[in-house]
Amino acid sequence: MMPCHQFMKSTSRREMLRTSACGFGQLALAALAGSRALADRPAASGPLAPRPPHFPARAKRVIFLFMWGGPSHVDLFDPKPELNAASGQPLAGQSVGLPQKELGQLLGSPFRFHQHGQGGIWISELFPQLARHADRLCVIRSLHTEGTAHGEALLRLHTGQANLVRPSVGAWISYGLGCESEDLPAFVTISPPRGHGGVQNYGSAFLPAVHQGTAIGSAEIPIAQAKVANLVNQRLTPATQRRQLELIQSLNQQHLRRTVVDRNVEGLIDSYELAFRMQSTMPRVMNLDDETQSTLDLYGIGTPASDNFGRQCLLARRLAERGVRYIQVSTDYTWDHHQKVKDGHIAEAAKVDRPIAGLLDDLARRGLLEDTLVVWGAEFGRTPTVENGDGRGHHPQAFTMWLAGGGVRGGLTYGSTDAFGYLPVENPVHMHDLHATILYLLGLDHERLTYRYAGRDFRLTDVYGNVVSDVLA
């Protein structure tokens, strides 16, 4: 059945009736293909109604700051003096415990590092504003995943798998917890990537479609010009659209009375109502005119380099305080520095440093940081070896991500890599472990958050995943 905002474009009652009748068959098939939650999941009046977590949660929501392309860990958060000392020399495989005779020519970092905060977190000179928050950061240096191509790695980051169409992290969280707002979705993705998996990175796959992320713009479009596609019908008044909605909802209710009540069908009705209410709510949320100049300055809005990402981060805060569970903020595909890694990282860090620091400041002063989990990272890191003279290649074997707020230990550096940043050597954390930990902080047991589809139970962390308990506060 077509979404509410598309259905409302029809101005003919006959066309509405015909569309609804055709939709019933599709809806019934979707209900049969889908599945109910496991018995231990609480009942709800609709799929986005707030649901209690499995156990007391440390966080209520997540803001994921996605750096599309893969920042270099050895240039940002994982300093390697030996890498600098050996720059220009070949890296022997035996130096990092691998059988290969040679892994490439080493490239030292051109950036200085300093320790910050009581925890002594090492942060590159490229992030002077973020460094102020060192004691709020939990820096995980031992992430690793599979997939040397962006497409595979992005799907593993966002969905846990790359060889099957699987629900995204945000969709799982929407399914598990619902939303705290009646007028906004549980999952919003701001400026999402169009490539490397595209909508799969915020899709719901076999979960009910209401859990898919609502996209605002795309990575290639400045957020000031972005909008939610098909949200507002300029041809019809709200009153006319409400009458159309009431018609299709009455037909859906008639269908329900003729069949066994199914939460998937009821959820479709609820999603139509949500889409209608969003027409007035979402534009107000996206309008930053009610923010003070000091707040805009805090995020770097008005400064050319940081204006776009600053607006995205401020929008993320506005969504978070209104009850959205999972919010993703994405850069454009600009961290992929196969050449000119120095110039590239200088440019990209300048775009995000002040906005990210401003977001942490703003969340903290509003009392939101303690129950908002902020996650920073990408699909993989960069090689400690050189590519194209002055660049670095893709490196899923070891990279860095950091967490803040939402029940994690601030001022902590967890895990480590070898002397050159090639492989984890202490407390390795797989992408599935990170996913399990995020769910845990939200009060969700990754072994219990299960959906039956095609005759088997699916989880975000299939086939494995362990909560990294050492990073919990």
C-alpha cells in the first residue's frame, strides 16, 4: 500500500478507492511475510509506541556522527611514533605478525598529537575543539571489520551484514524501543549517503516499513536546501488531505474487521497518521530561526567551512530533545583520501570539529548528554602505508571510533593497535561487538531483540557479538 504522503496526491475518490483495494492484497502478503515479535516483547498500541527496554537503560537515544569515506586513525586518535620514525621504509609482515613479506611503504603522520583531560586521551591537532571534551570521550582504538570496499564496509557498519538485505541499526532500535514522540519518527537520517548501499544503510528490510529511517536530504545536498521528500502536498489544503486520510483509514479499518487483527496492519494505519502529523511538525523542527545567535555560533553556523555540518548537528539536537530514538548525521564522501591525506584531513576536520564540540556542549548544558549516546566513526580506517605518493588506502583491519555520553566511561582509551596501527593487539572490538554495546546501553539485550522472518530468528548481531563491558560507566 502506498505511503500516506503519496496517496494524498490523488484528488479522485474513485482513484483512492481503486488504490486502496489494490493495496489490500499487498498488505495481506506483507503481513504473512512478516512476523510478530517474540513473546517477551511487550504489546503496544502501534509499532512506534514507546516500549520498555529489556533492562534499565543508560541511554534513551543515539546520535551517530558518520564520517563517510574512512578517516585515518593514525592521523587523528592513534599516534604512532615508530610509524613516523620508519616513514618511507617497507613494512614487513612479520613486524605485525603476518606472513606477508612486505605490506607496503610506511607513511608517517604529518600531524602533532597531544594528551588531553585527566584521562590523557591522545587527540590530533586537527581537533582542537573536540579536545576540550576529552574527559567525555571513550576512544576505542581496536575496531575491526570485514570488507575493503566502501559498499561492503558501509553495509556492515549500518546493518551488520553485507551479503544479505538486513535491517539497519536505527531500524532495530525503532523496532525495539519505539518513539517518544507522536509527531516524529523513531529514526531520522540527516544527509544520508546515496551510494555504497544507499537506502539499505537506513532501511528496515524485513522489519515493518514504519521502522525505516526518514531521510532528510542527502550527503551531496547542503542541509539548508534539504527537505523530507514528498512530505508536504502543496496542491491540497490540510483539511482536504485529512478527509482523504480519513477515507483510506476507514477502508483499512473495514479490512481489519473482516480479518484477524494483526499488529502489522494496525502499524500501517498508525504510520499514515504519523506521516500526516509530520507535515506540520518536521518543518518546524528543521527551521533554526528560533535558535539564539550564541547557539548558532557554538555549532559554527555562519562560518563557511563548518556551516553545513553545524546545521546538521544542531538539527540532530533538536530531534533528540523531541524524542527521536536514533539520529544519524553524515558527511559527504570526502574522507576517502587515497592521495593528499594531509590536505584532505585538514579540510575535513575543519568542517566537523567545531560542530561536534558544539553538539557535545549543547547536549551537556541541556541535560541531554547523560542519556544520549553520541557515536563518531566510519566504515573503516586508513592504511599506515602510503598510496599514490601521499595518500592512504582502505583499512578495515584496525581503526578508531569514539563514544560519549549515554552511560560510557569518559576519558578512557580502550584497546590498542601495533606499533604501526596495522592490527589490533589489545582488546579487539569487532563491529558486531560495537552494535551489541550500543543496544546494551539502550537497555536492549542483543540476544533477545529478535525478529522471526522466513522461518528463522534474526538479530542485528548475527552471528556473534559481545557487549564491551569495560567501556561502560
